[in-house]
Amino acid sequence: MAMRKGTNVPIPAPSVRIELGWRTGAGVPDADASALLLQPSGKVRSDADFVFYNQPAHSSGAVRHEGKSSGGGSVTDTLSVDLAEVEPSVETVVLAASTDGGTFGQVPGLTIRVLDAAGGAELARFDSDDATVETAFVLGELYRRQGAWKFRAVGQGYGTGLAGLATDYGITVDEPQTPSAAAPAPAPVAQPVQTPPPAPVAQPPAPAQPPAPPAPAATAAPLSLSKVTLTKQSPSVSLTKQGGTSGALRVNLNWQVHKQFKGWGSKLGRAMAMHSDLDLDLCALYELTDGSKGVVQSLGNAFGSLHHPPYMLLDGDDRTGAVASGENLTLNLDHKDRLRRILIFVTIYEGARSFADLNATVTLQPQHGAPVDFSLDECTVPSTVCALALITNAGGGELVVQREARYLVPERGVSPQRTVDYAYGWGMNWTPGRK
């Protein structure tokens, strides 16, 4: 249902998906979806009520940032909102977007859609077509009225980016401040000649001073809006220089299948979309500094270990892509000096013969420091294995992430794991395995 700015419609579904979409192309900046949970005052209760790429899940579980997917010349960034779980003190969920490296006047086909999470039916749609220099937008909002939920098309732009939008709703943002110009030194003046002080005289007692005010309570650290997006033009980044020096590093693969069939991949793409048992596996080849090598994957129950070699753990096996958090691999950066190189890759275990029409986003979220993300290119070959990212120890404990996004085509009778091993020279011996 297409809407005009300022109009509203009822939302009968207990849980919805919010899809922010736009057409991509040369010179089009990236955009990011976000949500703010507001109390009746129109402000957040705390910084925890801001859901975005650096804080992807609300503590209540009601709102999640699921990540991006791309394909067919368009990009979609998705939020999920379980309206039945939104806390009673929250009256409005603001649905916003911000650009990265440009303005919304450079973003064609900007659209927000509200979909029934259960069946995928479109409940509301608002197309924004009047953007110019704005770098952030409130596209819509979900709000309560007499116990029921509605969606309003808003279309309010901000020229101050995500920081300005978030601050307007009461979020404390950690943004670098421009140092003010130093005040000029005062001009020297003549000093009076010091004379002896007068003889002391009796003074009345000083009035009692009021007690000093209590020290202000410690406040939570402000939210950081920093992030790094890897592209073909800028494919690598140092995790260490971004602040990722310790703690856990979560590698997330989030994917969707889109029924957009064309060209050589139409038959393979259709077969992929029709298989409800599609099973993708997030995997990692590793080599430690002592020379030991291995693989972390669900095949053969080789899930790894976080506190013992190989210091990485696979914590999920999403067989359908329906799990909001996708598949995750966690690395223990407290042992980064023991890691020589890690290749993150994904394979099709069953359900399809190619990655055609698979849209995926890879996010590396360190416990400390800025997140790193990138989208996969469209698959143009009959591939069943894709190398996602290569993490290498550059010496001195510095870890460098290299975007690979490389689709590989196994030869007849060669497994996807052996194929990626050959491509990157890991030199392991492989035997058949099952889940």
C-alpha cells in the first residue's frame, strides 16, 4: 500500500519486517537503517533505545537490525520489530536512515516497506522522492493508539547526519569535536609595587559554607557511530588500528534468497529459491603461529573452541536463512598473537547448486572498535563456495581484514572445502564428512 507523507495505516501483524531499499549504481552512497524507541515524551529512555549497525539488538529483543542484502541493482537494509514484545513504556518506534559518503539526493528509489513477518505481505510502503542535501531521514514510525499499532509516513530530513538525528531524540553520541581556537595570551601589564600588608585586626567569624554538591553520577560511555565498509576500491583494513585489539570478534553472515531470475542463472536461481531446505555453512580455515592448521565448520561437528586452539567458535548452523542473527563465528582476540591467518568462507551444503540470487552481508563486529562490513557481489558463475574474508597477522599483533567476496567453482568430484584450500594454498588433507 503506497502512502503519502503524513498519512497513516493500521498494522494488524504482531511482528513486522522493515525494509529500507534503494537503487544502487555509480556514485550512489551507502545507507543504513536504524530505529529509536521513544517514550511518550518523544525522547529515548537511554542510549540503549537506539538500534543501529553498532548496537544491532534492543535489550528487550523487540527490535533488531538484521543487515543488508543486494541484488538486481538494488540494496535492502532490514529491521525486524516484534510489536508484541515492545515494552509498555515505549510509545513510538522511529524508523530512520542515514547515508555514508553522500546525501540522500544521490540515492535513487529510496523506499521504506512494512511487511508482515509471518507471511511477507506488504502492509505499508512510502517512497521518498524529494531528498536533496539531507544525510539522515526519519522515513516513518510505528506508534500505539488505543492498544493497536499504526504506521505513519514521515519523510523528515536532517542535514546533520545520523549524529544529529540521534541527538535530537536524546542519544549521547561520541563524535570527534573540533578544537576551538586557542585564546590569545593576555598582553603584559605593569605590576604594582608590593607594599607591606596592614597590621592584622580582629575579624568576625566567617559564615558557615554550604556543603559541596555531590559529585555527578558516572554516566555510560556515549555511543560511537564509527564503522568501516570494505569495497573493491578499499578492500582491507587493520582491525588493530580501528581499536579491535582484545575481546571477542564476531563474524556474521546474514543472507536472503531473492526470486529475481534472469540470464544464465534463471534456472539455478529458481531452483535455489524453491528449496526450503537450503543449507549454507559458514566456515573458517585457520593456521596458527605454531604451524598447526585446521577447519572450523558444522560438517563433522568441528565447531572449534574459544579459549583453546584454534581460539574460534562457530555458534550456529542456520539452515534456512530465517534466523535473524544469521550464522556467527566468534574469534578470541585475546589470543590474536597465536593466529597467523584465517580464511572465512561459506559453502552450500544442500538445497541448491549455485549462489545465484543469494544476497548476503558480512559483518565483523569487534568487542572494542568499529565494525567492518561488506556486501557480496552478485554471483555470475555456478559456484557452491565463496571466500568471504582473509584475516592475517601482519606482525606485532596487528590483524588485517581483506575483503575477498570470491566465488569459486569446484571441479567435478572436488568438494567446496578442498576447492577453497587449493585456491589459497592451505595444504590440508580432506576426507568425507557429514553433519
